[in-house]
Amino acid sequence: MSRMSVNHIAVLLAIGAIVPMQSFVSRARQVFPAASNTIADIRELSDGRVVVASMAPSLSLFDRTGSVLWKHDALGTDFSDQAATLKVSLDGKQVLFHFDRNDDKSLATFDISTRALDLSPAQRPELIAARVEGLPITNWRNSGEPKIKRKLLAIERYEISRSLAITHDARSFWLGSDWSLRHFDATGALIRTIQGTGTVYAVNLAADDRLVIAARDDGTIRWYRSDDGAELLAFYPHSDRKRWVAWTPLGHYAASPGAEDLIEWQINRGLDQEPATYSASRFRDQFYRPDVIERVLDTLDPKKALEAADDAAGRTRTLIKSIAETTPPRVAIVDPADATFIERPELVVAYTIEDRPGTVIKRIRLMLDGRAEKKDQAVSADGRMAGEFKVPLQGEQSLITLLAENEHGSSDPSSVRIRRDPTTEAHKPTLYVLAVGVAKFKNHSHLKLNFADADANAFVERIMKQEHGLYSRVLAQTLVNEQATVEAILKGLEWLERNMSPRDVAAVFFSSHGANDASRQFYLLPYEVNVQDDITLRRSALRYVDLRDTLVHLAERGKTLLFLDACYSGNVLAGAKQIAPPDIDMVAADLASAEGGVVVFSSSTGKQFSMEYPELGHGAFTAALLEAFDGKSDRPPPWLRVSDLEIWLAARVKELTKGAQTPRTTIPGERFINPRVFMVQQQVR
């Protein structure tokens, strides 16, 4: 069997105090601060160190003196004490909550229909808190003895009641507690119990009480069908307040860029073996379905939502298949260990690969700081294999990443960082730039954009000033309007691929419209595009797969950046049949995956529009980007790292658009070392 699970700290932890055990401290007993919540478990390691787990949850490692060696807190949202905070829309598709129960500034809303997370929600009177009046229910908040009139409600011994929601007709109510979510009638008789993933800190009702929404201590908000308790949807907002993922029990999901691997598939392999786990992105083609997520609360059935999404797109019905026979390999670097200091100029990397017996490993790739250093092709395996790579080293720190591929796709990456003294002068790379801007279109006047061509020209003008800064040379091609045909863009991509050498840098800027066809394939719209229908779109637009192939090949040689302003626009849909809004989130996640390795700066997310402003002479995204190049950002000069651009673009575009547009920077996390990519203009000599 396989299931979806939230990928955060699995052990429950706590914070309070730890008393060192006699067996590893041969001196007077002392008390060391360990956690901010109840301690759930303490374990002594063979070398005398101590691992402490708390109910926060958190996991900490202490040395023999009580000093903290490392600590990991929960990655999810703390929903405790949010019984009155959790509010929902009448249809259940919008939820309001706090990321931090103690911080009134952490209020947020999430809209399932638009897949938008809003961190600055205005007053939302249409979002309603749970009803707690209308029945004589007492002692229900943080109590072990909730009652209706004088009758004790049936919860387990030692269990604590946490939350309450009464139906609009007051004929029944839902009670959230430490271990379950229970439905009672108006007399207090138990109707049903929904077992689950821990404490139900908040519960609410929507869609005429057909939906039950519960915020649980695993950091998720979950939607259940009230008539039988079946789970319909789960939503996990990450504590960084950027990433989120939502999924159905069938495994179909939607996610913000960089968030899909917050969930995993687990395949149990019997009592004598540990389960095999695979990040959700390994099965993106099969299960990434935002169109299903948007429909599941309408149909109240994940399977019917899948059918409705297929029907809406004119696709053949999707078959729900087991993933057990279509899994990628599992790979691990066994030597060196993470953070190893290496004095030699060459390193031997030892690895193991696990796969199903009889499977052929098509390719093994070793990446050094994102560059493909070593490749093996067509390696047969009998369930398990081991090998070594010799890797030349340069610089103070390197990130080594290993990937293996079979016929079903690429493994999750295995990565280690190594440290060493620099031995050679760093290579000063060439920056290759391809900029495309399409403001007018040959066949469709309604597609006109105001500043896409100006955006591309200004981007190149600023980039050319990077020569003799970080880069020895800057070589650029600009294609605007009539120049930006499919053939010309493909030739530009070919130019990048033929000329970029290892350790150089590539930057691709694209400003135009984007669209998806009925089969969810993404296209960029060139000058001569025809969007009359799905067929003409496929014949006349630039296929995403062509862009992806080039960018991934470039990323294997050096740093590769994509600036993508081709997001949602209603103009594309006007008069066109079967053409869907572009799914930029999917594009960003795909390109920035471990096997993609591209850093993606996208102008907006979800179903947001990309805004243009006459007073700026540019789109908001490009205007903010140009300001960063000109030294107007609050990042310290002279360098602009990827993280500097991410922080500035997020804040500045939000300011320019008054919160209507949220740019996203998506990075290849397992291969990301936050490099310097630009210098601000004033510092270039």
C-alpha cells in the first residue's frame, strides 16, 4: 500500500528541561534547558550525546555538558489555541488562520480556487468563525470533561477536548479533541468518529454543513465530508509563509513553487524492512493536478473531481494507477560524510543505488555545485549496486549531488557539502543572455501587451553593464516583436547551448503571454502565434519542452537563470477554445527540481495577473528587477546573490502592485549554493 504523508519532523518533541542520565555524566546531577514544550522522549547515544524530542515538535542533540549541537523545529504551522481563529467561507474554499498563534501579524488566508496564499488579508467579514452557541455544551475548551447539559460527552480517558462547531440547524455538533474528531447529535449521542493525525485544535463547518474543516497538530488543515467522515483534501502551509501544498487522498496535488516535496509517497515493504519513501515530485506527471484540487470541494469526492477535471479539459479519463511498479531508483552518497574537510584536489565519492530487481539504471549523474561532472550510462542492476566517482575540486566549498535514473524517472537527490582550502584562482565566467519580449502579435490584436518589448530591451541594457564585473564578457541576443518567432527563439536557444562552456552563466528573459493546452502542456506565445483553438496553439507556439531541454543542458554546465514574465492573462482566453491559463508554478517546480537545476524568477504565482504600469514604462516585475540592478534595493552592494533578488522582488513587486502580484523565486534546493549572480550598476568598473 502507498500513502501520502507530511514530510516534517516525524518524532514528537518537546521543550522543558533535560536531566543528564547517570550513565553518561559522572558528576552531580544538573538541569539543562532543552525545549519550550513537554518532553516526549530522551535517548542517550553510544558516545554520551543525548537526543531530546518534544511535543512542539522539536528534535535536539546535546553534548555531554548540555550544550546544544543542533536543533530542528517543526516546519509546519502551529494551530494550537486557534479554535476561534479558524474562519471559512460559506463554500469552504477559503480559510483564514494564524501562522503563529501568538502573533496577530501572522494572519493569512488561502483560497483553493485561485491557489493563492495571502499574508496581508484585509477585513474579511464573509469568512465565518465556528458556531459555538445554540446548544447547551459546556466545558469543551481544553477540558477532559466536555458536557451537553449535565451529560458527559464520550471521549477517551485522559483525552482533552479542544474545539467545537455546531451545525446551523443546531441538530448536531462536531467536537475536536486530542485524538479524534467526533460528530454528536443534539442529545450528545455519538454519530461517528474520525480518527486522524493528532489533536484537532480548531474545527469549522461550511457548504451547508456538508463540509467539516479541521486544523490539526500535524500542521495541516483538512476537509472532510460530513455525512460519512471521508477525507477530501489536506492543506499544509509551511512555517516559512511562502510554501504550501494541498493534496487529496488519491495523491493528486497542487503546490507553490518549491513546495511539492513537503509531501512524500511511502511504500511499505513488510515488518522486516524500513518503508521506501519518494518525494511527490518524482511522480509529478501523474499526480500534479491543480485542476483536481480546485474541484474536489464542489464534487465532495476526489475521484469525481478527477473525472470532472478530465471532462473540462476534453481529456480521456485518467486511470488511477499504483505507483509501486513505477518508482524511480533510490540513491545515497555513503562517503564522504556531510561537512567533511578535504585537503586533496581530488575526491572519491562512494555511492549505493537501490531499485527493483531486474531494473536497468539508464544514467547516473554526479553534480558538483550544480554542474554535471560525471555520467554513467545504461548500468544494469539487480536491486542494489554500489560504485565510485573521482571528482576534481576547486574553491573553498562544494556541493556534491548524485542522481540516478531508470525508465520511470530520476531519483531523489543525495547531497553532501565538503569544505577545503582554495587552491586556484576562481574562473571568471562569460554571461550568455537571451531576452525575448513580445508586445504585439501578428494574428491577434487583443493579445497586445504594453511593455514586453521594452522589458526585454531594458533587461539586456542593464545586463551588458555587468561586463568586467563578475563576468569577463557579456554576450546577448535580443528578440522583440517581429523578431520573436518560434524559429528565431529556437535558434537563440541553440546559440546558448552551442556556446556556453562549463562554469559559464546563462540568463534567459522571456516576457510575453503563456498558455496551457487541454492536456496541460505549457506554451510560450511568440509573435506569429495563433490561439484560435488548442490545435493552432500547439502548431504555432513555443513548446515548453523545447525551452526545458535547453535550460537543463545549460544547468549541467553552469549557473542558469530564467526570468519568466509569461503568467496568467485573460487576454489569451478571449475567443479561444480549450486554451487554459498557464501553470507557471508547475514550470518553476519542474525546472528547479534537482534534475533540472535552473533558478527560476517568475513574475507571479497561481492565477494572478502580471501587472503593467504606464508610469513605470515596464511591467511591475521587470521594473523591480531593473531597480535591483541599479542599486535601489536594500541589499548591501556590490553583490547581488540569488537570495538578494528573491527578497527584493518579493517585497518591491508587492509594494508596486499593492499586493495584487506575488513574484516567486524557485531554486534547486539540493543543488543550491546561493551564488553571486550580478553586481549593482554603481559598483561596476
